[in-house]
Amino acid sequence: MRTRLFKSSGNSMSSGDVHRASGGTGHVPVLLHEAIENLCIQSGDTVVDATLGGAGHARAIAQKLGVKGILIGFDLDGSAIERTKKALEKFTKPAIHLVNANFRNLSSELAKLNIKQIDKALFDLGWSGYQLEARRGFSFLKDEPLLMTYSGSATESTLTAATIVNEWAEESIADVIFGWGEERYSRRIAKRIVEARTKAPIRTSLQLAEIIRGAVPPAYRHGRIHPATRTFQALRIAVNDELGALKEGLMGAWANLAQGGRIAVITFHSIEDREVKQLFLAWEKNGDGKRITRSPIRSGREELSENPRSRSAKLRVIEKTQDNVK
């Protein structure tokens, strides 16, 4: 993994990863101020931004930190590292480390930087408009290679969405779509996928989207969301092992968190929110932490009117009450 180190300093605040395209890629703030406020960042803190994305949260965090502060930003996508480096290049403080790695490796990457303890960590689990433009098959409205990998470098051994839909058994495909997409027509969709691939391999996102559209009832095709939405979500989660990475990343942040430190997580669908809720509750029951948000913080009326996509965002925050960092 390649790590970049440079100096940076605070300026304007923008945001994160629930997005809309506006003449191309773009970012719309979602719960940014609520996340920063509830983290209670102090000028000398060491803070992890586990999901750099469009660099909005990183910029907001850097604004709060002083000359003794440290910001460590993670992203598996090298282009996000470059965007963040450019976004923060005019800053003179704090010290900033940008790490091109999955946040599931948070503990080992901190060790490489000789950082033994952090004070705050932010996980924004939304994804940016840049990813929709990455031509990796995330969008069901475009004809792109069916990859769905967060990393830009895929090899023959890399698990991709194309691997799943073309090689996995029908039952396994259905289980993925139902379990991680909560798709009611998962078995119908899996059956149609297997039928289609016997005629020709499924290679592109648009090709898959059309197969899904043909598998569901007519009324479902014209609902509030695109009929391929949940299936694409499920495949993306499977390809990137998102739930496994989330748990490992949060456990790593918790293990390195100082007493009195806080972790904030912004989720966008019920599956990942449930994982965060259960983990926070377990830490609290063990006497190791205190949930700052008993119920998740949701977007207010003004934010919802400006950015309808923020309606699914939930912010949960926990504070560590026992220091087990060695």
C-alpha cells in the first residue's frame, strides 16, 4: 500500500458522500455539520476519516484541527486520494496522512504510521458521484463493464459482479440478492439471470439491468426506485465484502480509540445501519462505551428539500468510556 504524507490546513467546509450529479459528478452535504458537531473535534486531536470520497469531510475535519492535530484519511480508490490531496493542498496545518487502503486495514495502517492512538473517527458509508463516473458498473443506467470494485485495479482473480452473475449457482445468487439487497423478487431475478447467461455471458451493467427489469412484475418496474436498485446494491456489497470490511474497520478504530474518543458512522441502508447499531449496543452493554445517539440523527427538513437522497441517511455516534489501548 502506498501512503502519502503532507501538510495541510483549514479552510472552507463542504461535504461527503450522498450525492447528485450536477453537470457531471458532484457532492451534496449530508449530515456534515451534525457529524462534525457530535465528534467534538479538538484542535490537537488525531482524527481518522475512513472514507475520503470527495474529500468534503476531510476538509471539514482539517478546519477543526490545529498545528498539533493529525488527520489520517483512508480510501481504496486511488483517485479519491488524489482528489483529497488537491483539496487540501493549500492547507498548512494539521499534519495529514492519506492512505490508499481499505479501512478494514485501519489498525495495521496506523501501526505503519507509528500512530498508537486516535481521538475521533468518521465513517461515511455513502458513495460519491465520482464512483458513478468510474466506469466500473455501479450505475444501472449506463453500459459499463460489470465490475463494481472499489479499487481501480482488477485482475483475473478479482471477484467482480460479472463473476457472480455468470459463474455462481442460481441459489447463491438469489441468497445474495435477498440477503444484502432485501429484494422481494430475488429468486425470480436469479432465475432470469441464469437463463440469460446460457445464451451469452452477462458483461455490462446495462445488460444486467435489462435482465432484472424483465424478471420483475410490470407494476414493480414503474415504482419509486429502479427495479435493479436492490440487486445492484447486493452485488456491490458482495463484491467488496462491505459488511465484513465495516465490522473490521469499526473494530480497528475502537481498539485504537482513546478513552473519551468518539466514532461517528453515517449509513444509508438498513443492513449497514443494523450492523453499526448492534456493534455500538454491544460496546455499551460491555461497559466500554456510551452511545451519544440512542436513536440515529436524521436529515432535517431543509436538507431533505435541498437533497432528497439524504432521506435514507442515519448518523450514529458512540464515545469510549474504557481505555483498552495498549
